[in-house]
Amino acid sequence: MTEDAEAKLQAVFRAALELPPHANVTRAGQREVASWDSLAHAMLMLAIESEFGLAIDAADQIRLTSYPSIRDYLEERVGSGGRGLP
């Protein structure tokens, strides 16, 4: 993932989960972040879809409950077909 894409993902996390601007989200998980409830999760998924130009199916949304899992997912999805993350 490029530095730009990583920065975008971190910004999306902070905005969707209402975290401070400099919060380290690289290890964030649904159980550790108090504001990460079901509504925040839906908002996070929508924001990621919008920012990265992809659709995340419901089965994947259920398992994407941490920053590392979402980052890995994006690397697999957007990185497939030789396109790479922006």
C-alpha cells in the first residue's frame, strides 16, 4: 500500500470512528475502540467503499473488524489484477 493510500485509510478511520486527528489507528479493532459500534462500522465500510472505489460485500464486512484486517483486504482487492492501491 502506498503512503498516500495508507494516509487516506487512516483518515477514513478517524473520521468514521470520530477519533482525534492524530490517533494511531494502525492497531485499532472493534473491541478496543469504544465508538466502533454497529452504526460506526456501517459508516466506516461506506467511507472505505467511497474512498477506494470498490464494493465490500456483506460477508466481508462482517469479518473486517480491525484496521489490519481492512488494510490486508484492500491490498488483496485493489492490488489484484496488477492495479495496486493508489
